[in-house]
Amino acid sequence: MPDVRKERPGAEANIASEHEIRASLSQHLARLWRYGIVLSRQRDVADDLVQATCVRALERASQFTSGTRLDRWLFAILHSIWLNEVRSRRIRMGNGFVDPDLTLTFDGEQDTETHVFANQVLRKVNALPEAQRTAVFLAYVEGLSYREVADVLDVPIGTVMSRLASARAKLAESIDPEAVAKRTKGGS
């Protein structure tokens, strides 16, 4: 009897975590897919990464700490799956590049100039090395703190700061100052 009592609270906590994960998982699917695209540059691979992330999250629900950020945990799972995929397939950078024109969609009210500028920025970000590109995505698109990015990528926070500084420098080199001046004077 004593053994059953010891296992019961843990089993109930696992069930609670799994229910919590199942209830919240759908909220994070689009963000996970975007991160999958950033990593793989292939829509079908991103779909597979998200599916594998969901399966792994549900299988390992007992590892999730209730009350912590589920999105950060899911990003870390997806990143881990991607690293395993890269190691096993030895995928080369640049294969299956996703065209920004197809990835970015705007409604009819969006200004054409904004669309062109956004495509230029996305192309430049996509041209960054993978380590910088993933740090930029997690910090600037997903809004994770530097500490959270470091935790997801399993690197020191200084490495994240260095990657972001290098990415900003590379992006700044490629920006046409006249276009920026014209764009900011136009009030956009």
C-alpha cells in the first residue's frame, strides 16, 4: 500500500501536466512552425518538426514544470529535434530555401513599399548563418529574452549576445542608407 500512495501524487501531476500541455499546445503551433521554417527553410520539414515536437511534448509531459513557460520548453524540444535531424541527415545549408515572397503575406491594405522592404529584410536575415538566424528569430520575432534564447539553444548568454551583435552588424552593412532615410521621412 505505501508504494501506491507514493506513485499516485506523481501520476496525478503527470496527468495534470499532459492536460495542461494538450490544452495549450494549439496556441503555439504557428510559432513553432515559423521556428521550424527558420531552422529548416523547408515547409514540409517545418511541418514534420512541429509534429515531432508535439508528440515529444506529450510523451515527455512529466518533464514539463507546471507554471513555467510552455513556449520556451516547446522551442527547446523543436531545436533539439532539429539538431538531431541535422546530425543524422547531414543537411547542407541553403537547401530548400523558402522564398520570402511566398512566406510573407499581406492583406490588401498593406503598402507595396512595405512589402518590398519586408521582403528585403527577410532575405537578408535568411542569408545569415544558421546560428545567427535562429538567435535573431527567437529574440526579435518571438520576443524571448537573451536568457531564454540561451536556454532554448543550450548556449551561454554571452554567445547569444555575440550572435545577435554579429547579425545586427551584418544587416547594417547591407542596408542602403538612402532607402532608410527616404522610408523614415515618408512617415512609415
